[in-house]
Amino acid sequence: MKKALIISYYWPPSGGAGVQRWLKFVKYLRNWGWEPVVYTPVNPESPETDESLFQDIPDNLEIIRRPIWEPYNLYKQFLGKGKQEKIQAAFLSEKKGNPILESLSVWIRGNFFIPDARKFWIRPSQKFLRSYLAKNPVDLIISTGPPHSMHLIASQVAEFTSLPWIADFRDPWTQIDFYKDLKLTRFADRKHHELELGVLSKASAVIAISNSMAKEFYNLYPRHFDIITNGYDEDDIPDELIQSDKKFSIVHIGTLVGTRNPDILWKAIKGIIEQHHDFRKDLMIKMVGKVDFSVTNSIEYHGLTDYTEKIDYLPHREVVKLQRQSQVLLLLINNTPNAKSILTGKFFEYLAAGRPILCIGPPDGDAAVILNETNSGLISDFSDLQKVKENILLYYDQYKKGKLTTTSHNIGKYSRKALTGNLVEIMARVTSS
């Protein structure tokens, strides 16, 4: 078998969306004659822990775990957080903190830790991997980010070894929705763009997760960009028959940051409750995952707290079951300039769950294209209150008649196994050129 070294910050027992993509690729790579070797930290700062993911790791997989030093304990002390508190991504905060301290901490984070807080792992990893590869040759290096420090490790090691290198972007770099909130100095902004351009120009291949993301990268550096979306794993689909919720459950799964707060949805639901007595009795809102305090406040403001159930975290296997028992799955796109390019990982698991999807986001975005292509749900724009109400009431009417189902099609190409086949084609191309 050919060998591929995969550099990933997120790996089990870390949980959350950042783990899923490459855990699943690694699971299926041997089917195409590739043996993966995973390089990952032994002590990362991960937002969640999910030991159920260990069962997806192939037998006898070589996993190289090396210590990493991150400044998060200092960061927590600065903000008055406990050592055991988790650091959340994308500025998510479950409770309102000291705005002055938080603003200062963001400034320090953006200007001193470039490209991110894992920068202190770059040089030790480069040194270790050069030595390791001299004794344990591979055919290809792959890095996945964010954190983008993983790309910087791979860039130097690929240059030193003359190995082909694939850079996989699960999220953008300078185009990410919260980049403008990092309070960057002119120097720091220039440094981020220089490092990003270096990765886009030097990698043998660059993978984006959506068409719009690839176009954004092309505007920064014109070259060919490959596209591999996130997906779902057929092995995760439960064998047993799962009964749907008796109530009209509208369920969101995953991190709910402030830029995803669907105030238009809460307003629409409030209006329907005031007009429809039965809807008020039947409604249940479920949120599984971390929720920003701005979302909680918005739900409370619209009088929906009593209709809402919050579950902090569930193992992935339990999440898959919960998706399938939900009446409606809620897909929320960040209301940010890059909204059209956002394709969250849970979207594809929603497709596999076979439940109707209620989406709020740009009707001309990448998520909308797939939603319409697969006939999996309804979408309304961020400010279209009437359309949001219409979509909810359409689903509710079907629910009352016992006919709330979907007739999804063309979702097979988003299975993790099929997507790994697409990845292998890129791997074959860069190793044969």
C-alpha cells in the first residue's frame, strides 16, 4: 500500500465536527490501497470529548501523538475561567463575561498567536517529522485545518522532503466569518494573508468544502481547487426502527454561535403560537450542543423558554439517533458575508436522517443548491419572516395529518465512502505528477 501522513489537530477522543471529516476518510482509505498514518497532539485543547469515536479508527492504525504546548491556561486565568473549562471556537460564549477583558483577549489572540494558538507546535513538529520520515517514508503529506498551523507544519516538511502535499480546508482562513472580529493590526492582517497565500500557492493540491469557498480562494490565488464536501457515514445509520417524536419537534444539532442566532425564526414561532392553540400544545424546540448566550437571551425575549429543551452534548452515535427521531431538523447558516459558502458537517447527516430540513440562509448559497438538488427541505432568507412562517406551518400541517416525511434523492454521492473515493483520485493525481 501507498502511505499518507495526515496532520490533524483534532482526533479522538476529541469530539465535535472538527474530528469527523478526517476520521471518516482514514476509516475508508485502505479500501483504495492507501495506508494512513495520523500525526496529532497527545494533549489538545478540544471543546468536547467523545470516546465513542474510537470505534471508527481502523485496526492497527499508526497514530503518532506528540505533546503540544498551548497558551490556554494563561488565557483562562486572564479571563477568570477555571482550568477545566473548555475553550469554545468562533467566539461562542455561553454566558456574558467581562467585555473589556474579552476584547483585550481577542486582540492578544489575533495579533500575537499567528496563525492560531497552536503556533508553538509548528517548529517541534517540523523537526520531529523530518526525522521520522527519514526512517519511515511515506508517499504523500496531508494537512487539515483549521487550525491552520497544521498547514504550516506540512508546508515546511513537504519542502524538506520533496513530498507532494494536499492542504484540506474545512473552513476558510482570512475569509472566515469571525476574521473581522479578531481586532488585527495592519501587520497581523498582512501576516495572516501572507501565510495563507503561501499555503494556497505551495500545496500540490488544495481542497475546499464548497464551490463558493473554492471561488473565494481562487480570488486570492488563481489555480485549480478541488472540492470535497463533508458527508455522512452509512455505518452510522441505526439498524433499528426509530420512532419519531410525538411532539412537533424542531431540532438543532451542533454549536449555535451568535452569528447563527435565527431571531427571525424565534419571532415567527412566537407569532404562530399566538395564533394557533394546537401549535402551542404540540411545539418542542431542541438544541443539542453549545449555545451562545445571545441565542438563549433571544429565545427568552420571545417567550419560548418553556418550549425549549437544551442538551449540552451527546456522543455522535446518540446524535444520529436523535436526528432520525426529530420531526424537523433545523439548519442555520451564519448570517455573515461568507454565508453562501457555508456547508456545515451536520447538514449531510441531516440528509441521511431522512427527516425534513428547515433551513434559514441565503436561497442562492451552496446549502440551498444541495437542499433543492436532493429535495430534502425548505429554505427561507435571513429576513423573510413570512416565508419562515409559511415553511413552519407547511411542515406542521403535514405533521398533524401524519404525513411529515421527505422524499430525498441523490444523496449517495455525499456518503463518506464515496467522498473518500474522490479524495483518492486527488491523492493519485498529485503522487503521479
